[in-house]
Amino acid sequence: MQKSEISRLQQYLQEKFGNRNLRLSPRKEAGDSVEVMLNDEFIGVIYRDEDEGDVSYDFNMAILEMDLPPAA
């Protein structure tokens, strides 16, 4: 992904979630995706997909059961 595309995507996510602490950074091993960071914590990956000229983005976030609050 180009820097301008990453910047636009980051701005969109910051506005959508109301959190300026969301940051996107390019992945060294893959040019079609970025890492999503909240403060300094890695929370997921966004993949870029282009199909017949249409571009979309897929946000993958793994949540471990052990990180959830206790069951009520």
C-alpha cells in the first residue's frame, strides 16, 4: 500500500472509532497489508484486496478468550 492510502485509511479508522490512538504501519514482509496498533499494542492486520478495479479492505483482529473479562 502507498503512504497516501495508509494515511487515508488511518484517518477513516480514527474517525470511525473516535480514537486518535489508532495507528497503521506497513508490514515489511507484505506490501498488501498494514498492522493496526492501538497505542503501542498490536491489535490486528488490514489486508487490501483489488478485484476488477474495485478496492476493499479486510480488518482481521484475533481476540484470545483469555483476554476477555470473566463471564458473568
